[in-house]
Amino acid sequence: MESRDDDQRDQNDHDEVESHDGEGLYIQLISVHGLIRGRDLELGRDADTGGQVTYVLELARALAAHPSVDRVDLLTRRIDDPRVGEDYSRETEELAPGASIVRLECGGRRYIRKELLWPHLDSFADQVLRHTRSVGRIPDVIHSHYADAGYVGALISGFLGAPQVHTGHSLGRVKRQRLLDKGLKPETVESKYNISTRIEAEEQALDNASLVVASTHQEVREQYALYDNYQPKRMVVIPPGVDLDRFRPPDRRWRRPRIQAEVERFLREPKKPIILAISRADPRKNVGALVRAYAITPELRDMANLVLVLGNRDSIRSLDKEPREVLTEVLHLIDDHDLHGHVAYPKHHEADDIPRIYRLAAHRRGVFVNPALTEPFGLTLIEAAASGLPVVATNDGGPQDIIENCKHGMLVDPLDAEAMGKALRDALSDRRRWRGWSRNAVRGAHRHYSWSGHVGSYLRVIRNLTRKTARRKVPAVTGTRLPLVERLLITDIDNTLIGSEEGLEALKRLLEESRIGFGIATGRNIDSARRVLKKWKVPDPDVWLTSVGSEINYGSKVVPDAGWDRHIEYRWDRDRVVAILADIRGLRLQGAEGQRKHKVSYYADPKKMPPIRDIARALRKDGLAANLIYSHGAYLDVLPIRASKGRALRFLAVKWGLPVESILVAGDSGNDEEMLTGDTRAIVVGNHSDELGKLRGRPNVYFATGEYAHGIVEGIEHYRFLEARSNGEWEENGNGANGNGANGSGANGSGANGNGNGAGERVTVENGSAGEALVDTTAREAETGK
Ligand code: GLC
Ligand code: MG
């Protein structure tokens, strides 16, 4: 399905690609990081603003232009920071009829690099849910881009019951290997790039996604294959398109572009054909070998000039180390081989100059060259093709596919400078062949790499997914006030609600006087929960989240939520989970009370058992998906991937239209963690267990000094939870969510990270410094240095 050799078929498919209710499709694209806006893209301004940004914008527009699509929302992070343009703070921006950018809060206003966004993604997911409620429609597809969005996509696809499609863009396991090969220490790779958090997010996205869209076969074969969750059957190769309005061949109206002066000032005979290279100044792009090839092939100097567009710079001296080294090597080679007057290396250009430079090279009957050591995709070759410019390209990676499709040039071994020189000479000297290549180039780009073609293939594939998504029916429920209340307190039972008789009395008095909803979330099963509440004389809750959120029941009649039960059945295979975990050291099955349809529970001995991550891996290796929740340093609960206390709570929020911010949650241990993070207002009671220490300093997490229910009462006061407010806004005591001194430790508490749970072992993120190199470039390459 990866080739689109039949445009007619796209047309015929239109009427079939419809969502289940007869309306056109509603698609949410999620791409969290970088600087995204509709025009004047700042590609290459930093490592987070590159090919992916172009990809998602062009995809959004092309999808919306298709007759079977109603609405496309491109969801990204809102940035309100004087260091970047004001555009990035606008809440919505229309891209085209039916397509807009929607910017949601995530981790404050400042523009920060993607490696620092991890702790804020739960909150981003809540914002997505809120946005979805305001649209009033569940998306037919949630398409996540890159690991961060993959994590968010997996969460909300679970909450909303909509299928997730995922595109990795670049993969953490591959990056880690590359950095280690370069000689970086594993600790550095970890602290600078949060690489294991990223990889875990990728695994979770792969766990959940119904479909993975890759750009090349090599990506599927060699990159995704490194993942525990490698499922080639769920992967499809659909290469990205190129904007064919921007990248087009020179025509009769062709006029000298402004950028030409910037190029020609370097050249003695500027009218000669151009050998053009456009890339980031990254050692892997192997530009030195190209200059060497040019130098050692004497005829080339007479035949053509060499033009190197290697990003923007004010001064080589002020570049980061790697681009500085690349440019310095280029200068040395020019001088050593006395290439002065033959090589241009312009200092500045704008994004819009790039298509003009390709056209200039095509006009001068030149050739584009990509000498990279390895090229995962090779978007520049397609841009060259669309401009009518033949190519000479590395034989390693994506260019194989592209040249096979477009037949507009030849492949070379990037390590063989002599061969590269010969290839360039041959490409330039045979005029007839040049014309043939140039013609093939334009035709091939239109045939294989148009966005409309991409969307045609895309919709053909996702049609199957959306058909499967049946309409969800909301069961009628009695015995609960949930549809009426505007606020809801959900508390854990053991060591939170109960433990102090006196505290519990105080809490009961508060609740009696108020009209808020009341729910419990517990590791116990429903019978055991009912028993203990009776014993402690706690009134029946409006909602029961029992067995660690794997079961939801409502009100005094204890009506089960069958929708939830169906919803979390997804990819759950209880028997196989039990079989595989039987062999793991340090785990002992709990008794019958602990075992439920959607919950397998163990007593865990932290001294004997392997790290949770390894247990997760053992399951994945067998193709099983599960959510592992470790608590009290003594229990391990294994749940379906869509289940946990936090996920159950968000399911409630969506189902009953309660904003997540109007839910106050209280807990003491690891199995409470997922409901304490994100946009809920959270209380951690004074007697909490160690594993929650890492939440200190998180926004909206209040660490009470009071123990048990005393802590809940204290938290209610802290958040002024019972004070009705007509505008639905909150005002807290103290300054900020963690205003009181008792809360100590800075913005990023120390992470006792030994035991991650299903939410991903969130490796502690340090503030500031160690910024990923801010690479300066304009090449729009799908493979920007991520
Ligand atoms: C309760 C449950 C047990 C579970 C534990 C941690 O004690 O009975 O099955 O493992 O909570 O969630
Ligand atoms: Mg507890």
C-alpha cells in the first residue's frame, strides 16, 4: 500500500472514507514541541523546529483539503515568551478551511527544549481532553508525532476510545546508539536527552497505536525493529509529500532571485552550472568529502561551481562546536586545494530562498548532491526532484527508495570521494541524460511525493480503523449524583481516607455541609471496599474506582460501568500475563481477593525482584501490553494498558463532562500516582510512602503535613475546594499550588526512580543548561538532529 501508482483510485475512494456517523472525519494531529505556526516557519532555528514541523503542517492542510475530512486540529504547545514570536501564543490559528493549529498549555509559558517537557505531558493530555469536550466531538483518529505526542496520544486514545496513529519521526533507540557510538557516556546521554523516558514513551505509543506510519522501509526494518513492541503488521510506509507549489522547476517567467547575489559574490565565473548541496552543518552530512571530490576531479572545476548551503551564521566562531568544525574544515579544504572563486558558502538565507536556490541550480543545468554518511529519508532529494534538478546521492538509506521512484540521478558510496567526483562529472557532461533526468524528476515528484497522494494512501489505511470504532453509548445510571455535581473529591481508602478516626470525622462533617461529589479509588476489590467503608461508617460514594481503577461502579446501588469494562479489555490477555510472570523472581501471586478480570496482583519483594522496566519488557517480548503499578514497596498490580486509577478518573471526567481541574484527589502511595499528576488538584497526605516523594514540586500537587484524613481536610482548605465560585475559577491559599514552605524541594524534586509504574518511569529532569545544540539550518529535512 506504500506506492500510489493509481491516482484514479484515490478519487474512487472518497465516498468510502467516511466516519461512522456519516459526517466527514475529525482528525486530531498532536505535535507538542518546537515552534509551529502557519507561515514564515523558523526551520532550523533550533533542533526542535525542523522537518517534523513542516510535515505536520503540510499534512494538516492536505488532510483538510480532502473531501472526506471535516476537521483537522493540529494540537501543539502554547508558548508565550518574549524570546520567540507572538504568533506562538495564539490559542488558535486557522491554516486552511477546516484546518487549524490549537495551542494548549503545557509546562508554563517559556519556550523550552523538548527534553524538558516530559513532566508536563499528563497535563497536556488533560488539555486535549478539555479541548475535545469544547469541540463536542470525539475524534475519529488521534495521530501523534514523535515520542512526546506518542505518550499523550496513547493516554487520550485510551480515554476517548479513539484509535491512535503514530509517526515516530526519529527514534530514541537509534539516537541513543548513535550518541554512544560517538563516544558519549551513557550517563551523559541519559541526563542530557532523557533518553530512557523517551524510549519508554515510544514503547507506550507502540503498545497502544493501531497503526504506525513510517517514511521508508529501512525505518521499519532497521529502526522500529529495535523496539520491544516491533509489530511490522501494524506499520505502513507512506513517504511524506513535498509542497509542489513551492518546489517547482524554473519556467519561462524565471527571474534572477535575490539570493543569487549572495551566492555569486563568491564565484569568479558565476554563469557556470551549479553543484548544489543543502544540509545542516552536521558531520554526518559529510560535506568535507564532497569538497574533496570536487577538488580531486580536475575537470569539475572547469565544468561547474560548488555551492554549499549549510545553514545560517553570523560568524563561524560563534557556532556550536560541530557546525563550527564542519565549516572550518570546508574553509581549510578550499584553501588547501586552492578552490577560491569556485566554491560559494553563503552566510544567510531565508526559508523561502531554498526553493529559489534549487530553481537557480536547475536553471544553470546543475546537479544536487547529498553526500551524507547515512540519510534516513532524504527530503532534499525530493525537493530537488520537484525543482527539476538531477541528483547524485549517498547509497545509504532513504535515497535508494527515492531514486528508484523518480529515476532522476545516481547513487554513490559516500566514503569514496573519487567515485563521487566521477559521478558528478558524468552527471554534468551528458546533456541528453541530464534532460531526461530533469524531466523524470518533476514527473516522479508529482507521482510519488505529493501530499494529496500521501493523504489518499493515508485515508485508505485509516478507513479500516474508523470503521471499527463503534459509537459509544452511555449507560443510564442511578444512585449517583455524578451528572449533577460540579466538583468531585476522589480519595484512596487505605492510609488516606482511613487510619485516623478523628480525621475521618472532620472530613465527614465537611462533606455533609457541602454539595460536592464523593468517590473512592482503591486497590481493594468492590466487596472489600464496601466492607471497610461500612466498618468505618463512611457514606456510600457516588462513584467507586476499585481494583486499582480497573473497575468503576456508581452510587449506593453499585451499578457497574460496562463501558469501562469493555474499554479496558483492549489488548488484555490475563492468562498469558500470569503465565509469563510466573517465572519472575521476587513476585508471588496474591490470594483470590487480589485477582480480578482486569487485575493480576502480586506480593513483590523489592530485594529479589528485577527492575519494573525489565518485567515490562518480559511482557512486551511476548507481545503483551499491560500497565504495571508498584506500590508500598510491596505490591505489584498488572492492569490492562487503558486501566489505572488516573485513567479511570479521566474516563469519568470525559463521560460526565466534569473538567479535570474540578476533581480533587487524595492518596498516599504508588497506585495513586497517575491520578495525582496532570490537571487534577492533588493532595498527598503526610503519611505517604516513599515512592510519591518524586511528585514534590509538581504543579497542582499539595503535600499535606496532616496525616490520613487530616491531610485531606488540610488540602481541601488549601485549595478552598468547598467555596463555590460562579466562574469556575480556583483560588488557592498561599501563593501558587505549592506556596507553603512545608513543600520544600525545588521545581523538580528528586526522583526515587527505581520503580516506575505504567505512567512511565519519569526520569528526573534537570532545569536549564545542557541545551541540545542549537543547530542553524534551513534544510527542511525530516531527519533534523533528533
Ligand atoms: C490492595 C489490594 C491489592 C493491591 C494493593 C496495591 O491492597 O487488595 O490487591 O495489590 O492494594 O494496589
Ligand atoms: Mg493507600
